[in-house]
Amino acid sequence: MSLTEEIRLLHAELAAARKADVQALASKLIESDFSCTRCSKCCRGAFGDNTVAVFPREVRAIMAASGKSWFEVVEPPEGEDYDDRGNLHVFEWVLRRMPDGDCVFLKDGLCTVYEARPHICRTYPFRLDSAAIESYDCEGAGRCPTCSSELVSLAEALIARRIGELEESIALLERFEPFGQGERSDSQYIVVHDSEGTKYVRRSADGHYSFCPGPGAGSG
Ligand code: SF4
């Protein structure tokens, strides 16, 4: 499928997501019998994959709420796509974690950026795939359902997430700069593709990240 066709389909999905019926979705969520127990396991590293992918606008919201810098909030995800200069290419960002795997914003079992937390955190353990609800393992499933106002809030958050994901994908593809496939090298450059375009990141020997002009403008 061409990039143009992919973008056209995403626009169609976005139009449908913007018309989604919150009450109908809330009614479907009732069947999940979900109620958050505030266990915080989804934020912790000891209970499975707690990777939280985030978009630039979410990173900036967390920066504003926490006073932290870009690279104190996120880092590039792991990946296996290399260009013909051996630079790693990845998509979007992931929240930083402590050495024990816990999210850096988790403190005493509570989220310290709760009001600015990303879409994924607001909607866990659910996500929308088109109109279908997908869910992940969570100890809150199978309990008494949350009250209807909470289900409506959850439905609104799921629709907002779906819209945010589609807007992000469209903007990313519109700004995407294709690259020739290559092999892994000792390059310290990571090329991150997101809705704002192409960002070049340098990882120093001690593991610190910084933005840089890109290998074409430097020594890479
Ligand atoms: S941002 Fe908050 S809710 Fe999300 S994983 Fe981190 S501590 Fe948990």
C-alpha cells in the first residue's frame, strides 16, 4: 500500500473515531466488569511489560507538569531497523523507567503526573481497534463494574486516545523521511520519527541522550 493510500485510510478512520458514540462504548465496557484496584502493577516493572509509548504532545504535557526535561521524561524505544549508515530508526518515544523497571513517575504507588498521564495510562487495560474494544490482563477485570460516570469517562478517554493515535499516525506519515535499509553499526545516532518530523538523538557512552543536528551535519 502506498503512503498516500495509507494516509487516506487513516483519515477515514479518524472521521469515524470523531463520530464514536460515547454512551454506546460505555455500555460495552459494562460487560468487562472492570474496576481499577489502584494496584499500580501496570506502572511497575515486576509485573510484565510496562512500556508506555508516548507522542510528542504527551511528552510536552508531562514536561510542563513535572518540570522535567524531554530526556528525563522519555527515551527512544528499542528497535531493529537500521539505515545504510548503521543508524537505528525508531518510531515515537517511551516513558523512562527506573533501574528496577518501574515508571519514573511512580512514587509510593501513585502517579506523580496523574493529570498529565499519557493516553495509554488513562485507558489501561483497554484500547480501541477501530470500534472494537481490546483488553489486556489486569486484576481489575472481573470485579464489580465501575459506576456509570466512570465508565463514561473511560469511554471518552478511549475515544480521545484513538483520535490521538490516528492524528499522530497521519502527521508522522506526512512528515516521514524514508531511509535505505542497512546493518547495525557502532553509530551513536538514533533517528526518531514522530508527528513533528525526524529527530536525531545521540546516545553517549554513559547512556545519556541529547538531540543533535544529525549524522549528515556532523561526524556520524
Ligand atoms: S505515567 Fe503515571 S500512570 Fe503512567 S505508567 Fe507512569 S506512574 Fe503509571
